[in-house]
Amino acid sequence: MSEGRSLRAALRFDSGGWRRFAELGCVYGPEWWKRTSPPVIAAIIFGIARAQRQAVLRNQDVVLGSRSWIRSRWDAYRTFAECARSMTEGLEQWGPRPKPLDIRVVGGELVEQALAEGRGLIVITGHFGSWEIAARVVGRLGRPASMVTAHEPNPTARQFIHELRTRHGFNVIYSDRSMFTGLPILQALRRHEIVGMQIEPWGPKPGSHEVVFCGRPTRVQLGPFAMARVAKAPIVAVFALRTGIRRYELHVTGRFDPTTRAESVAALEATATAYGRLIREYPSQWLMFEEVWRDGAADGQQAPAPSPQVAGLR
């Protein structure tokens, strides 16, 4: 990376330096700071992050329909504010001094039953509420756990985020490392471990399947469901709804055991439907900062796929 690009990456709002500074406030800051600063920081980022702001506005136009100029901006700002609060509590939980959480699990018996079968478990989620909190809860289920994720788009933050995610015994499998990413996932499942994966509508690419998502067609990766079929492991969909300060509801929306490609597709479609229903009910908690339905997609044309590394501000 050139010196100029390195400097720009270090000064961006998602840089490693800024994230380390944020962690100090989230872990060691006074309670009044943790409660009052996220909305203010969100307002600043909302003002300067033009591309992310426009993406949220366009996504919410699909989800919420036509609204006034003021209402649409307010709805978009609320997404930035939810992201800021989610990041604050996520950094606090992954830090050395996590505070107690009030967590209610809806459908938790599906996870318990799947784990009891001893075939490993794939947990899929999305950029909704706080997937970091969901990951921390999964890590308390008594089985080794791994998260499958892309490297951070800002290279200055990669080492910090890796140390953060592995601080409490998690393993990280980087999905953009090579074409053999599926091998460590398969090995972990065959050791009866838990593997967390995210699904989002990234646009057409190899291995994706078209589904109706929030009322409009888009393409979503079939990979997690195909992996469950190959590994003969159950797969559950879990979404972490933030309901207040350090308060969450984990919604387990379904359990699937696909044995054929058709069953994998059906499981993906059912998960997309459940995910879309949550997004329509809690649109500000869909922390998607990349435009999902691009120009031409609604007319059946294939839009270029965005990079899987830029799902959100994280």
C-alpha cells in the first residue's frame, strides 16, 4: 500500500486508531458517556459518510416505502444511531471488562436440540441488531465456536479486530483468504463445533440464489446451507434484536437439516422471509450500509456485486 493510501486509511472513521480510541471509551468510560455519546457520534458520521447514508436511504425506501424528506432522513439517522449503540456495547462485551447483559431467547430450544445431536452446528445471522452480542452468547453454549467473516476493508483495523474477536476464545475463519475457506469450516463441524456465518443480499455472484427479500428479488449466498448439507450438520437462523441498554432478544427463526440442493434453497428462502419480516418490523436495526437493490435489479437485470467486505461500518 502506498504511503498516501496508508495515511488516508489511518484517518478514516473506520481505522484501527479510531477503533482503539472507541474501545477505551466503551470499556473504561463512565456510564453517562456510554449512554449519551453514541447518538452524537452517529450524527457526525451520518453527516460525513455520504455513500453509506445514501445506501441506507435507498434500502429503507424499499422496506418502508415513500416518506417525506424529513422522515426518511430521520429513519436513516436512527440506523446510524443503532449501529453506534450496537458497536458501543459490542466493544464493551468483547473487551476485558464486559458488563452483564439482559438477554431473552425466543426459540432457544431449537439450538439446544441441534447441539445435543453432536453433529456440529451452523448458526447464521445478518447485520441486524448486534451480531457481536449473538456471537458472545453462542460462545457460552459449551462448544468451541468459530466466526466466518471477511477481513476488515480498512487494513489498519485488521489486527485490532482480530485480537478483539479472539480475546474470549473464539476462532476466526476468514472467508476471503482463499478458495479453500470451506475446508476449515467443514473440519470444525466434524469436530462438533459451532460455526457462525452471516448472510446478506450481496448481488449476483457464483453460489448465490435469487430470493424475494423485503418484497423485491435479490440474490443471497447459498453457501451456509450447502455447507450444512455437505457436513450433515443442522443449521439455525438467529438474529439479535436490541431492545434497550444492554438488553437483547435473540430470535431463533428456524432450524434446517438440508440433504439436497432443493432443501438448501427452501431453507434459504424461509430464512430470507423471516429476516425480511424482522427488518420490516425493526428497520432501524438493519445495519446494512451497502445498497442492496441497485439500478436495474428490479427489472430482472443483474447488477454488479459489491465486495463482501463492505457490508457495514464495522
